[in-house]
Amino acid sequence: MSSSAAQGQKIAFLGTGKIGEALLSGLLRAGKDPADVMVTARRPERAAELAATYGVGVVTNAEAAKLADTLILAVKPQDMGTLLEELAPHVGTDRLVISAAAGIPTRWFEARLAVGTPVVRVMPNTPVLVDEGMSVISGGSHATEAHLERAEEIFRSVGKALRLPESQQDAATALSGSGPAYFYFLVEAMTDAGILLGLPRHVAHDLIVQSAIGASVMLRDSGEHPVKLREAVTSPAGTTIAAIRELENHGVRAALLGALEAARDRSRELASGGK
């Protein structure tokens, strides 16, 4: 890692499920020295696996809080309260706490840690597993520019990172945090349609996945508005416009708007302690 933001910094991962391990492996691939990285794990066999695979140190939660400059909390939201009770007595205000738990605001952490502790909230999505993640970053009331840059550098090792006000985190969670699921749902439905039209499942799958990859790259690299890209495929009185008419007749656009609003509202419920 070339940036001074993380040079020589010790980083601890508390919670190494799929997302936590993806961040860990991405950080190491980006050049972070394993000697400066530590992990915690509930099960001894999991700790041994992580140490053998990545060459990182395995510590307790309390040791992580005392030794690491940056603590990345990647446990499930329902486990965060117990973790904070264990960490709080050991986390100094010179530490950076990064939360990757959905729905929990920075003020929740600040209320449980020493006054002045910098907290950064991050919402990554599952494509971090293939280094194509989208991570939305928001700073708490004590997070400085340097803290935000440090968080950005970590999450850019597994994709892109975008800084937003925390007031927009629920909307970002609905759009990008949950976003991959919407695409998988669409691919599932299109695959079924391909089978209905007479194609073998594996053929339908390959056709749709490659079309999705190609369309995504064009969206990313062309700089064109999606409407313009769609119009380039939509010939007068052709097959595409016939399909789009059916999508509009069935209210697909309105359904997507409603789905995203529901996801945003659920994120707000979780943030306020809803079950």
C-alpha cells in the first residue's frame, strides 16, 4: 500500500465471515504486510485456518482493541452490542473504529465508546468477494479527513468506495448494499424465461450472464446515459420494444421503485432497533 494513510498502521478484523474475510484477503493482495494485520475468531479452528491461510496474527477482542490502530467490526448487527461491551474498556480515542454492520448509525457506537472516539460507518456489498464491491463510507462526528481516507483505502482494495453523508446511508443500503440481489433475481427470472422459450438452462444462463457483464461494462465505460444505451438496442417495431412494452404494462418500473423504498424503510427500522 503506497498511501501514507495506512502505512505502518495495524489493522484488526473483528468478525471474519464472508465479508470480513474478503476485506482481509483484498487488503493483503493490495500489499498490506500480514505482520500488521490481526484477526479475532470465536472458534479455535477458525482462528487456526485464518492464521495458516493468510499469515496474520490471531488475538482476542481485547488484545485487538489495545494493539490495532484500526478496528474493523464485521460481525452481524445483532452481535454488535455484545462485542462493544467487550471492546469499550480497551478502545482509546486514538483508535479508528470502522463498522461494516448494516443499519447501525455511528452515534450508536459513539455512545458506547470513549468520548471522542472516531467512528466510520461503511456499507459494502457482496461483490467485494470478487474485488468488484461498492462500499459507501460515512464519518461519525469525531472522524477526520484522515480517518475517512484510511477507510477509503481499505475498502478500495476490494472494489470502489464512495463517501456519502450518513443521512444517505439507508438509501445507499437499499440501492447498492441490497442491489446485487435484485440483479440475481432478474437473472433467475430471465433464465426461467429462456427455458420457457425452449433453451436449455445452461445456455439461457450463459447468454444472460454475458449480456449482463457486457451491459455493465458499457454502462461503466461509455459515459452514456442508460436511456441512450437502451435506445441503441431498441429498433422501431422490433423485438426489444415489444418486450419493453410488456415490462411497462406489468408495472416493472413502479415495482422497482416500491422495492427500493421498502428496502430503505427496513434499513431505517433496523437502525432504530426494529426486529
